[in-house]
Amino acid sequence: MKVLAVSSYGALGGGELSLAEFLVHRPTNVEPVALLVEDGPLRSHLVRRGVPTWAAHGFDGRPSPIQLGRFTRALLGLLESTDPDVVWATGLKAAYLAVPACRFAGVPVVWHKIDFSLDAVLTRPLAAAVNGVVGVSAAVAEALGPTLRRRRLLAVVGPPVRLALDLRIAPNEREPTIGTMATLTPIKGQRHIIEAAGILLGEFPDLRVVLAGNSSPDHPTYPGELRALADSLGLGERLELTGFVKDVAQTLGRLTVFVNATYRDEQGFGWEGLSGAMLEASWAGLPVVATRGGGTPEGLVDGSTGTLVEPADPAGLAHAIAPYLRDRVLARATGEAGWRFTRERFAPDVAATRLFGALGEVL
């Protein structure tokens, strides 16, 4: 089966890295090629892994009707030259742009729905136009409605964890440390993590906070705001803003508790389709505290692999984090449960087999 994978973006974000991991762990009968709607480091990342990859140019941002026409003509040429059996479009933008050319060429297209973008206006018409939908979680598939879920939903396939199969990290017992891995942007809730740390300082005066992730060009002042907040709460230099980290395992190895504090803002942005970073923390063996909403409850067993809390509630975060800092046995047992759970559900070979099996169904 020859698969043309179309990525909405070329950056090395969670969805893009998951796409690469799926392709690396593809079944032996799958021959992949890839197209990036926007160029970026994902192209060289895929090429190094043996995936022939093209990149489009001039399609940054929300596509206009003129851009849609240009992309359709270009994709028709690529479909003719590569002759795929199926197009796998990861993300809303990739699926929206791919549909016209695929319909003209008679090539089935599957939309891998990874988030909640434009659910109110575009999800149902786009789902009706493609040949099938794969949801990153059951939560993101809800927007299809009952009829389209029955007719179009092929499978729910969460992101494959990218870390080594034998990785096993004990929660940091030398110094209490909480943290997360996410782009520094308000909806990721780093402010709430710092505020929770401020509440915890009375009981854990040596508490450290590690926030890993790139700054967002849309929020250039946010890192400075986080630093000022930490200073005002008495954290000082015990807050670390590490920037993007290549060695995820090394960063996770510093933590006692991983915290996912994403929340939905007033514009409706922020829900996680299913956080790959959260799954990586469980895969490594850390207890996880995460905010409810989106697909998060599908990647965390409340009371077993971690604790779910209400979003935008620093006091709730602090209340959920504290038991894991107090009790080493509880932290280790919770991390062990997450270690087992993620290997059953999100191991790369398991996820890739399910994904490419779903793609094969539309043939």
C-alpha cells in the first residue's frame, strides 16, 4: 500500500512528530511518501528516516480560494507522479487542501483529526467530503455528530510515544520538582503551574519548577511574565525556562511530577486532542497531574496513572500534586501504572498497526 502523508505544517510540533513516528513504525507492506503544506524542519527529519518528502511554498496561514486552486493543481501533479493508493492528511488544513485534488484524481483521502479547530463550521462538511476520518481521541471525533461518526470514523488512534521502549525513570526523590513540556503560550497553563508551586512552597520550600518549550512568536512577552510571577511568589531561580529540549528523557528524569495544565480560553482554544508530552511522562514512569477537557481523560486513568483536576485552578493543581511530593511510594506506584498503561495503548508499533489498518479500510 503506497501512502502519501500530507502534513499541515513543517515545524516539529506534536502532531508532526507523531506523523513521523507513524511512518517510521509503518508495517512492511506500506510504502510512504510525504508532502508538507508548509516547509520546515520536519522535511529533513523525514528524509533522514528514509521518507521521500516534498514541501509546498506560499501556503502559510489560512488558505484563500486562490491558494486552494494553486494547491489543487500542484497536488494533482504529485498524485500523478507518485501514484499513491491513499492520501493520509494529518490536521484540518492538510485535509481541507487535499480533498479537491483527491476527488478529481479518484484517490481516497483520510483525515487524521488531531484537534478541535473550527469544529463549529468545518468539521462536518469536511468529514462528509473525505473517505474516512481517524480521530486522535474519541473526544475530537465527537464533533462529527452521530451520523458521520457511523459513516466516516474509521478508528481512534492516539499519538505513538517516541521514547525508547525500555525507558524507565523513577520520580525525582532528591529534590521535589514539578514541570511540563509545552510551547510557552497562555493556553498551556504555565502560569497556573507557577501559581500552584507558590501554594506548595509552604510545605515544600525547596520545590523547583521546570518549564520546557519554545517561546511562541504570538506571545513574545509571556516568558518574562512567567519569570516575574515566579519572583513575586518567592520561587526565584528555582523556576527554569529551558527552551526547546531535544533530550526529552533527560528532562523528564529531573521531575517528580509531570503537570499538564492546558485550559480552554475565552476564544475556545486550548483543549488537547491528546497530549503526547503527557503520554511520554507516563511512559517514562512519572505520576501525572492534568486538567480535564478534550482527550486528556483518554490518556490518564484518574486515581491510577495520575490525577485529573479542573482547568484554570492553581489551588486544585497544588492539592493534586502534593500527595506525590509527600509520598515516594505513591509516586512510584502511580508512575509504574502509567508505564504499563502507555505501553498497552500507545506503543509505536501498536499505534502504527492500527493507523495503517484504518487507511487500508478505505481501499
